[in-house]
Amino acid sequence: MIVNWYRYSSPISFYPLAGRLARVFGVLAVVFTLAGLYIGLIVAPTDATQGDAYRIIFLHVPTAWMAMFIYLVMAFWSALALGFNTRLSAMMAQALAPTGALMAALALWSGAFWGRPTWGTYWAWDARMTSTLILLFLYLGIIALRNAIDDPRRADRACALLALVGAVNVPIIYFSVQWWNTLHQGSSISLTAAPKMAMTMLEGLLVMTAGVWSYCIAVTLARVRAIIVERERGAGWVASLIAPQGAR
Amino acid sequence: MSPTAVPQPDAASVSAAFAWALGRDLRIALRSKAELGVQLMFYVIVVSLFPLASSPSREVLATLGPGVLWTAALLASLLSLPRLFAADFGDGTLEQIALSPRPLPALVSGKMAAHWLTTGLPVAVLAPLLGEQYAMDGTELWILAAALLLGTPILSLLGAIGATLTLGARGGGSLLALLVLPLYAPVLIFGAGAVDAVRSGLSAGPQLSLLAAGLLLALVGTPFAVAAAVRIALD
């Protein structure tokens, strides 16, 4: 069966699809997260060196991965938005930014609470923490630029360009921070030499990643629906969509 | 947009466009010398505040020095960015520039070059003098100047993208800082790292090479990004 993808580049046909997908991924997110938390908090054994504090990685690692991955996805939709001038691609990029910022903030937050018992400090200028912090700034910059421009179409293209410039910079920032870190700090604080993970821990991590990923997809699709309705409120199909409630 | 086909830009029209924009912006800058002086004074004052905030001891200042001189250079570049396009955007000149048949990337490159010559270059020349205040010696001062000469053009180039994107947007300066400063991070790391490397007896070669590589990348990429951003701003 050949799917006509172009059909879904129009908000009117994407809106109901996004609703269905958001529900599916919302359910998946709940199922995976509950299973992941069960494996992570109950099945997985206590770590020999870190005690029970390590269990925060079941939230920390998936959010850190998602923070980076969502930036790539956002840059992809931004490139489509600039290249083909499609409204929906820009709306997808717009819908992804807050979730990406949330993931970066959660990764930093959970990392701080893992660092306190393990490293003895909430914040160390570790390479990954520093680059995640800069990634959070990039997300916030894109959101702020969006809010500062009144014309949504202009905001679309400005944010898309900024996201692409940021995407070129993210690897440079990442490697420069890593290099800076190795020059300035001993490798005493390093996770790269972490002991081998127990199989159940890895399982829990992967299941939680599936849960967080599904959550991101569900929330982004729900948000893109809200954006579509807000932006297309002048269009007839949106008017008929909201008419039953609005008429009374 | 226009029904007539625009001729493909050749080398002559590219360099003519670059030279025209460079000459125009330099002329404007040199006719308001006071403004340039104020920007330079900003750099001097920020750099002079750090010893007051920490300690006048030579060891502390030697540790802080490269970071302070570079952070202040970032802030000075940031403060001068609105000058790049805001006035031309406000009085409609930018629209005329974008409408001209000359290639827009070359025109904005000329403006960015003028911006660097009037802001980045003076900072790079002045920094070794201020380095004296931070207990730097001969080689370190040379490396500081070399790193700033390679790094400040990157600041002007990357900053130009942010300056164009925020044209006509609310929030002005602080929004610009939020967009641009994270992108400046690698320049800061390599720039301040060059002086640190010399101080700890290593070669500054890797840092300077990486700065030069970054400069080349920015030189190739940003004119097109800024031209695209100008078209977005004029939509």
C-alpha cells in the first residue's frame, strides 16, 4: 500500500490523524512508563557502589537522550519548513520546542539529584551537564524568538533558520565543551568508565526510554493540534469543528 | 518575484557589492566616532571591574584574566550588534539593499566586515594593554591578541544572524543575548583556552587552529544564513 504523505502535509487532514496518534502514543507512554518504573524501582537490584540513588538514571538517561534527539527532529522539520515552505512542518517544529526544553530541564534536574548523593554536589561542570545546559538555552532562545515575533509565518521561518544554525552548532558546542572539560578537570568525575550494567537495569532503561519517547510524541501531537486550531481559526473547517461548543 | 530573470552573480559583481557595503558602513561608522569610542570604553570598564569584584592579587588575576578579557569581548560584540542592521531596517535602507540586483550574501558580508573592523578589531588591539592589568606577560599577550583576531570575526558573523532574526521583534537586546550567547560558547572556550594553554606551558596551536577552522566555517556559511534572515525580516 502506498501512503500519500503529501496528503498529511495539509493541516486539515493531519488534524484527525494527529488526534488518533496522540491517543495511541499516550496509552503507550503510560504502559511503558509503568512497566519501566516497575523494572527500575522493584526488579532491578541495588547498585553495589551507588546504592539506590542510581535508580534516578531510569528517568535521567531517557530525558537526556530525548533532549538531544528532539533538537534533531526539530531541525529536520525546520529544514522542511524552510525548504518547502510548508506550514505544518513549521508547526511541528514549534510544537517540539517546549517538549525539548522540558526534557533538557528534566535531564539537568534529575542529574543534579543524582549528583548530590553520588558526587557530593548538585552541580559540577561536567562536559555533558554543560552541553545540556547550553542546549536548554538554545531551546529557550527559539521559544523566546517565537514569542517575540507577532506574525506567525515570519516567526516560523525565523525560528526554522535559528534551529538550523543551532543544529550546525550543537556538535561544535558539544565537542568544545568536552575538550574544555578534559583540559580543566581530572577525569575523577566520569561516567564513561562506569561498571557494566546489570541486564535488568538495561532493560528498565530501554523500557523507560520507550515510555518517555512515546510521551514526547503524544504531547507534541496534542500541542500541534492546538497550534493548528489556533492558527487556522479563520478557516471554515476549524470553525465547524469548534462551532457546537461555541454556538451556545 | 520579479518577472525578469536575475543574472547569475559573477565574481566582479560579488566583490563590487562587498566593497560597496563595506565602504558605506565604514563611512557611517567613522562619522560617528563617539559611538565607537563608547563601545571601546564599555570593554575597558567591564574588564576593569573584575579586579574590584574579586581581588587585586596577581595569582587570582592571572587565573581570571583570559576568561574576563574574552567574556567582556563577547559582551562588547553583543552590545554593538543592533547597530549592524537596526538603523537600516528602521529607515527602509535594508529593503532597498535586498531589492538590489547585487547578490545579497555579498552585501551583508560587507556589512559584517565593517562591523568587525569597527568593533572586533579595536577590541583585539586594545586587549593586550588590558592584559597587562591581569599579570600577563609577553607571549601570553601575543597569543591573546592572535586569538581575539581569529575569534572576534566569528562573533560578528554569528551575531549578525541573531541581529537579523530579531529585527522588528519585541524584546530587543535581551532576546538577542539569549539567541547569540549560547552560540558564542565554543569561541569563548577556544579563545580563553589559547591563553591558558600558553600559561601552563603548552602550545596554543590547537586552540588557534580550531578558532581559524571555526572562522572559515563561519565565513562560508553565515553570509547565506544572514541573507536568508534578511529576507525573512522583510517579509
